[in-house]
Amino acid sequence: MNRRQMLKSLALCGGVAATGLPKLVKAKSKTVSAVNYKALFEKALKDNPKLIGYSGVEHDLMSENLVIEGRLPMDLRGHFYRNGPARLERGEIRYQHLFEGDGMVHDFTIAKGKIHHRGKFIQTNKYKAEQAAEEFLFSGPDTRLQNSLAITKADDINVANTSILPVGGDLWALWEAGSATRLDRSSLNYRGQVKLGEQTAAGSSLAGMPFSAHPKVMPEGDIWNFGYNSTGHIIIYHLNSQGRLLNFKVVNTQFTGGMLHDFLVTQNHVLLILPSIKQNGGNQGYFAQLGFAPEQPLEVLVLDKTHMAVQRRYELDPAFVFHFGNAWEDNQGNIRMDASLYPHLDVLHKLSDLMAGELPKEETNAQPTLITLYKNGKVDTQAFKIVSEFPRVLPQTTGHKNQHLYFLSSGQNAVWHDTICQLNVDNGKLNQFQFGDDFIVEEHVPFSPSGKENKAYLIGTALHVPTKRSCLNVFDANALQNGPVCRAWLPYYLPLGFHGHFQQA
Amino acid sequence: MKHLLLMTLFAIATGKSYAQNHSLEFSINSVNSAKGKLYVQLFKGEDNFKKGAPHAAQIMPASKGNTLLVFSNLTPGEYAVRFFHDENNDGKMSTNLFGIPSEGYGFSNNAQPVMAPPSYQDSKFTITADTKVTQNSSDVIY
């Protein structure tokens, strides 16, 4: 036996430590927490009907031929996909963080002047086992069951609940701590985890590696993404449009903040933006133990796409960030980017408080911020005094200059969002549409059948609280203030989710 | 008395103690294929487990299902086992680029890793002076 090799190899079992998986403790069907999230949420829901969006659902959903208000544009044909956590409770247990819920993929099919909806729970191995057992079997990052089944790798609890991307003939449901989950595009059935290294020289070295929920698709179709390990190692992926691996590299950034949600690409560069957060450790849940690090600058690493090596580093004022819209290079070689920047990390913990029906006590909102990373190392930032989250740009502009940035907004301390915005990044002009106090608005996605910014639509969902129904809204992206050109009503509400994608027919 | 004397003399001559006449039957269960080999290490005591200094080791061809191994000539005490299924037959446990095993592995007592390999406390078992054959088992974690 090659003892030295064997010892070294077995020692690598310690790598499990770096996945951010929870430690488990014992006794079934109960959580370790003394707080009864389910009871607290039910009580709060009676007083605040807006919380219904965080109730979750228990079954797949389907509705044909939605009732349409307004006029469905003739050139609007295709599928609007969305993803989000939808199974939040089983029995007496309610998850303690919104990020823990099992994913449900939504498909709004738009064809021949009609809109149909399907919502289907993603049949991961975890979901199927728990569905059969009629109870949660696995602890989550924050919710610790007293007798969880063993979790030996991140994909054991991959809930595939964050975003959705059509790749080749499939859909990939994405969750940042594990591998992508492959779905059949027509049936939405689960087809297994995506094995990126298969049939390439990478082999099993990529098995179970994290593949973030925010891949960037260049206009020519190439897919770029990253995966974060809390040791500070980040893998960069480059795939072709069919999802086949072209190149990858692991970079040791030494960023041990514990969470990295999004990134950016330009035509020639990959940008890793490392927020000012740290892991406090202890016996709290994984998300619960993450804290803001006000002494730690927000750092931007600029890597070249060819060698995937760090070329430049920039330090910005301390901030936390979930999402970015776009980045591009100007003629002088400076990099322009935007970010929805938070002054602290409270927003992450708000998503736990909401699970107990608690509304934020203090301001937890981000602001849209335009950032210039000059070639000479200087940095310039321009923040706009408005709430901003879920920033998106027209897909055809990814990595290239965009004129418009789209995002959700709201008044301070809203349960979610109530406004959609279009910001002209050239002149700062803002167009917006406020849905009104009865609505909770989810991410809206820009797209253009012609690929032009001056003829684009914005599509997204919103929950109408008084009637407990969700609706699909289509706007002329350049005339948001006029309200939706088309609104299609579901006969039910959808759990508030995260990210979507419009796929033109 | 004569018998005891003979035994003592034999023990001195061979450098062994009769206390070594114990064995461990260890079953590795749920091997998923006959590809490659099983690499198995037996550790005696916590220090050796932590240092990665095995008391004994075996390599055997993998076979689908359950495989029984026997470690003989053991003295009473605390032990722990760890193993991996080297499916691609490259002599090491393959991992992904973040160090997470991509081949099957396991520990005695069917101890499970949670954020880290199982501890010695989770994996240890005792071979007692009054038990000639001790049994233990574990499923392979893939």
C-alpha cells in the first residue's frame, strides 16, 4: 500500500469542513432552536397579511390561459422562468432562513396571445426523501434538526432554489453552495446534478464543486461563473453555450468572509468583488454567524479571462453586496461597474427574522452605486439615494456598455419591494413605476426581441396581497412610468422568490 | 502449571503475548462497484489516529456489495478504522479541487463526517480481553 498517499488522501476528508455545512446534533422532528418559528410566523401573519409571500406552498401549481389585462405585445413569445424557495415548512418545523427552502421553478409560457403557468418543486434527492417521509430529514445551514440525516457533501442539501438558466436543451436550477441541478426544459423534471468535469480532462476533480447562482452569459453565448469556498479558494468556470467546460482555475483569494453571491465579467476580465464580511463562528447557524466587518474594505480583484490570474486589486469603502448589474471596459481601459451596496449585513439577518414574521426595525436597504476602477488604481463611486436590489441589464449588453440599469426599489424598511426602476447610467435619469401598497414586487428582467436597448421590455411577477394572487407584468422598458402594457393574473399566489430568466421563442 | 509455563516460554520466544490472540472482523458495506480497490487502515489509540499512524493496513480488490476483512493478532484496546474505495485505481482517494472526496470512504462505527471527518471518539471501538473476535462495520459514503 502507498501509505503516505493514503494518509494524505484520507486526511483530505477534512475538506468537508470547508463547505459551510452545519454541525448536527440529535432527536427527531425537532429543531435545536428553542424558538418556534412556525408559531411566531403564524401569529405575525394574522396581523400582517403581507407576510403571506413567505408562507410557502405545499404542492405544484398549474394554471392555463391566465386572465390578461392590457395587450400582450405581438413580439413577446417565449418562456419566463423563475426560481425561489417554496417549501418552507413541514409538520411543526419552519425553516429559520429563507435561503433554506426547497426550490420551485416557474415557467410562464407565452405563445399565441396566451399565457400559461406551471410551478414545479425541483425534485432533488433531498426533496424527494423529505416528501416521502413527510418531514424534514436534513438540517439546513441555519435550521438544525435534532436528528438530521448525515450531510457528507453540500449537494446532500442542495435545494436548487436561487436562479434558473437555460443551457443547451435543459434548464439549470442554481444554488451557490453546490453543483447546478439539471431539469428537463419541457417537463421541468429533475435530471440530476450537472457534472461539469465529465468527459473532460478535469474528470472528477470538479465533482460537487459549487457553481454560483449568478453565471454571466456573454452575448455570443459563452457562460462564465464562479464557485466559492469559505477557505478563500474560488473556482472560475468558462463554459460554452451548451454547458461544456472550456476552462477553469482555482484562485486563492484568501477571502474568508463565508459568502460570495455574485460576480461580474467584462469582455476581457473577470471581477471578484469581496464584501466586508467575516465569519464569527460559534454555535449559531451558518448565516447567523456571518457578520459585517467595518474595518475590512470591499475589495475588487480583476482577473484576465485568458489566464484567470489576478491582475489588479482595488479597495473600496467597507460595504456588503449581494448583486451587481454589469461591468464593461471603456476606451481607456478603465472598468465601469455597478453594485447594490449595503452599509452593513443586516439584510442577511432580516431574511431570517422574516421567517419568524419579524419586520426589520432599522434600515436595511442597498443603494445603486456606479463604480469606476481606473487603470491607474484610483476608484470613483457614485451612489444614488434610492433603494436598490435585484439589478439587471439587457442580456445583450453583458460585459459591454449598458445604458440602462433596472432594479427593484421601495420605501424604507419595506417587507420586500414595491417599485421598478430604470436608471440611465449615462445621465442619472430615473424612470420608475410604483405598484402601490397592495403589491409586493419581485425581480423584473429586461429583454429585447431586437437586442436593442431602445426597444425593450421588462417582465416580472408581483404579489397582490388583498386578493392573495400573483400577477405577471410586462412593461415597455423605456416607459415604465406608464404602468404595465400587460398584466396576467394567476388564480393563486406564488411564494416570493429570487431570480428569473426570459427565453425568447 | 506446566501448560502456563510453556505458554510463557513460547510468548518470550516469539516476542508475542497471548493477549494478541484477538481479531477484528470489519465489514465494509454498500460498495457500489467492483472497480478498483479498497484501502483500509486500522489505528490503535487516539494518538495514532490523529497522527495517521496505522497499526495495520490492507488493500483488497473491490467487490460490489459487502466485503469482510479480518485483522488478526490484536491486543485489547481502543481502535478505529478508516477506508476509501479507490475506484479509479490511482492509489489515492480522489477529491474535487476544494478537497471534498469524490470517491467513497468511511469510518468505523459508520461514523459520519459533519463539516469535518468523524472524530476519534465517534469512530473508536474497544477490543476487550474477554472477546476473541470483535465485529464492526460501516457503509461506504459516496
